[in-house]
Amino acid sequence: MEQQKSYALYKGLQRPLVFKFFKGKFIYWALGAIVAGIIVGGAISAFLSSIAGIAGLVLVSVPLMFYTISQQKNGLYKKSKDNFIAMIPPKCKAAYETKKSI
């Protein structure tokens, strides 16, 4: 008889990725806030001045970062809390029909 080989199963970290104080998807939100600020600041500095561009960068990035931090406080998955009971009917009729005996 052959012996079966066993391999360790990698299940991941089982924890969200953390960078500085941003966790999971909020890392990407913070990165998006910085990129949006750079794009807006670059566009403003191209048309007006570099000082206005820096002000535009700050005026876009900082509120978006505060928004990201406030959303992160709600939780990583932001589960909704409903105050009702949802009854979902089965998709298959045979699952809830009773068989009649003769």
C-alpha cells in the first residue's frame, strides 16, 4: 500500500493587512485619496500657480483621509444592522412540498 502524502494547507493570515493605521481595504482608500490630491493639485498648478496647486492638493487629500479614517472606525466590513427578520423562500419547490402517502 502507498502512503498518502500530507501537505500543510495555507489558509492565509486570517487577519486584515495593516499599513500604518489603515487596515484592509482602507489602505486602498487612503492611497486613492493621495492620488486624487496629486491629480487635482497637478491640474490646478498647471493652470494657475504652484502655490494654488499645493493648496488644492491639501484641500482634496486631507478631507478624503479624514473620511477614510471615519469609515474605518465603523469596521472593516461595515455590516448593516437591520431591525427586521428576512424570510427567503427556497428556490426549489420540492424542498418544501410534502409528499402525500396513499
